[in-house]
Amino acid sequence: MRAFVAQPYPMHRLHIALLSITSFTACASLKQLTEKAFAEPTLTFKEARLQSVSLGSATVDLVYSVRNPNPIGLSLTEVKYAFSIEGKQVIAGAPPQGLHIPTEGVADLEFPASVKFAELAPAIEAFLTKDSVSYQAQGEVGVASPMGVVRLPLSIEGQLEVPKIPKLEFGSPRVSRLSTEGATLDLPITLTNRNSYPLPIQSVSGALQIAGASVGSFSSGEIGELEGKGSRQVTLPVTLHLPQAAQVATRLKGAVEIGFTGEVASGGVSIPVRHTQAVHFQQ
């Protein structure tokens, strides 16, 4: 009977086996150390900003800050986001995927939403009488990490300022031209932006009454952007034909009431405006 003799294990195979075990153990240990050392990033609400505001629309930017406390950079991989105003969902954008979050640093995430006021209320002029409206945002962002995708929830509710229609104020009118056909009246109008942010105004137009007499209509033409809390005066030439001029002339004693019924155009919409004021004519 032949005796069984154990064959020696080749040394090179033994070295490979030992190296494989060592590498596997080292990788497992490194992964465990990485997982233990990795600190989850945090997401905090920073601010709600109104941009490109007009009487017809605005862009609402909700800004969040994501803080990365780790010694390695991270990147944004997923975004789920829903935004609504007064309970009505608004189409909103999101920060780009792949956005870099620096080592031991902070990155701002901006969620822009284009809001058309006519879609929020049956009558836009009624909407603009509000001081503020409520907004809600919900969702989550995913951040790539050594542990996989870390998902950070976001949820916020707040109030947004509603843009206010500019204040109109008449100055003292002056008769600049007299003829056998009538007269031309220069009427100063001051527009004051009651908002803290700039507001574009295309024009002011409508019908004018002086001392109860209708004297026709006018349009200011392009006015431009009013600075936040700023004012701008425009002088409008109003043509009075002879019967109107005579009727107005008989009433120009002391303070005279001027009435305006028209509209202010801004951001592609025209908002009805009425204003009455007593003024003194320049002599």
C-alpha cells in the first residue's frame, strides 16, 4: 500500500494568498475608518429672495446652504423639489446636479421659481392689494459621499411681500400754450415706488377730469425703472380744445380737483388706477 505524502504548498501561491487576505483586510478596515470619520453634511434654509419684480410677475429664489464638514469635497447628485404659493403649485427650477460642495466648506443651493400673479388670483389688481402671500417648499437633495448618496430633506414655509402699485401724485398744472383753438396744459405727475426693490413701469395712461370736466386722455410713454422707495416726476402735456378750455377756465379759482382714471403698465400687464387730488394751478 502506497503511503500518502503531503505536497508542500508553493511559496509564490502562499505569498499571493497572504497578500490577498492582507489587502482585503486593509480595504475593509479603510472603509470602516472612512465611514466612522465621515460626518453627514447639513442643509439649512438661508433666505427667500424676490428678483425681477414687476406688477405682473416675479422670480422667487429660495436659497439653502449645505455645509460639508469633511476633509473631502462632495457633489450634488439628486434634487426633488416642489414649490407653491397660496396652495397653488408653481413651476420651479433647481440647482444643477454635480454642483461642488468644497472641503470643510459651504455651498449655496438656489431654487428659482417664476411666478405670474395672474395665475394666483382671478383678478390681478385684487392680488396686488395684499401685503403678503404664503409660500411652501418641500423636497430633498442627494449628496454623493463615500457612504453612498446622503439624502437631506428640506421643508420651509414663509411669507412673501406682494409688490405694491406706485403712488401717484399731481403737481401744480401750468397752461403752457394758448390759441384760438384751445390750450395745452402741462401736468406734473410724481410716481413713487412703495416697494424696497426696483419696479419697472412701462407707462401711465388714461382719462383726465379737471373740476369735473372731462378733458381727454393721455399716455406718458416709457417711464423706466423706479428705484426702491424712489420717485420720478414726469410732465404730461394735455391738449384742451376750445370748449374744454373755456369750461375749465371758468373753474380755475383756488384749489381745483383733478381726477384720473386709467392704468399703470408694468411687466406685461395693465393695472387699473384711480386718483383724485385738489391742486392749485400755476399762474
